[in-house]
Amino acid sequence: MNENPTNTRPSVIQIKDLKKSFGENYVLRNFNVDLKEGENLVVLGKSGSGKSVLIKCIIGLMLPDSGSVQVFGDEVTDLSHDDLDSMRIKVGFLFQSNALYDSMTVRENLEFPLRRHWIKSEMTNVNDMVMEALTNVGLAETVDMTPAELSGGMRKRIALARTLILKPKIILYDEPTTGLDPITGKEISHLMLDIQKKYNTSSIIISHDMNCVKITANRIVVLIDGVCYATGTYDELSKSTDIRVKQFFD
């Protein structure tokens, strides 16, 4: 279980009265939450509860109907295209599907975000950045392999290395252990914890894997009916007598 030393730290993401609907389907209704510097915040909710919509609003892929989403103090909906790109360099995203390019080697997959964001080779050693990111996930030896040659757990680690290569201050994890066996899922969860401690990253983690939640979460938000229904540590919420909270921990 991950203790929470972040209560007095500043917020890096602030979400206030966020609303988002699709026709008559109101996904988020006055949703409020903040993410503290150096904190791992897990968002729990049933499928279709709005977790992915929340993430898309944070990184500007989806516009809310109303409310405020601030990242590093900037209102996301007010950012220009270039400013959004600059913000996204500081916000890493780990896709549930990993989203690795099968036609590229591991090295080329990790170099891709460097090219995408125009990081100049004369300003930094690209090879050193690739090897540092791979070393952080314990897979330096895979640099010239392709994703097809790797196990599911290894591909997840490579995807995480690609997220880390730009040294983001915030990481958004979308179901980071889905599809992995319990032992590998536990290894990935502990790796997420190691990254938080090494780089003081702030993370929002969407997960149905309660082992992952227990290992990584400083704080948990339960998303029900489009609102922040309950919040607390794993210990606090696991002892709740509210049946709507209790269902996640049984």
C-alpha cells in the first residue's frame, strides 16, 4: 500500500464542476478532483462511468460541456494548438493497448516521441535517452528487438519506457495491468511506484485491478453517476459500509 505524503503539496491538475454529456447520456456531472504534486491518484468506476472521458478532457482531446480543467495552472480549453502540444510533452500517457508500432524496433518506438516533439539531437543525446528509459524499466537488452519478439509484460514495460523518455511531470495510466497475468501485473504496479519515487511524478491511474490499486494508490476517487462519489486511501475506502463503495473492494 502506498502512503500519501502529498496532502500539503500544490495541485498539478485541478478539475472543477466538470460536465460532459453525449445526447441524453450525462457522463460527468459537476465532477471535482485535484491531483497533487508527486501523488498517485486512482480513479475507480464501472465500465462506461466516464473514466476515459475524464482523461480525454484533461489532455484536450475532448471538450467538456462546462466546468474547468487546469493543468499546471493553465485552463486546457483556452490553450492554442501549440500550447496544447507543449503541455502534452509534460503529460505522459500509457495506453491500455500499449500502442507500439509493430514495424519499428524498440529503439525506433522510443525515438518516435522525440521526433514528434522536435527535440533537437544537438541539444541531447538521443541514444542516451533511449537507453536511460529502457534501463528504468529493466529492458536495455531489447533495444534492437521488435514488439512481436516480446512478451505482454515486456511490451507494457516498453510502452512505459516510451512514456518516460520525455520525462513527463504527469503520467496518465489507462488500465496499466489489463491483460497481464497476476505476477506480471504486480511487477508493473511496483514499477509504477518506483517511477513515482524516482522522478516525483504525479499520476492519474484508471484501473479495475485492485491489486494494482492497493500497491500504487496514495488516494482513490470513486466515480459514480458522474460525480466524485467518495475519496480516500485504500484502507479508508475498503472499510466503507456504503454498498456502492464496498462493491469495488469485495
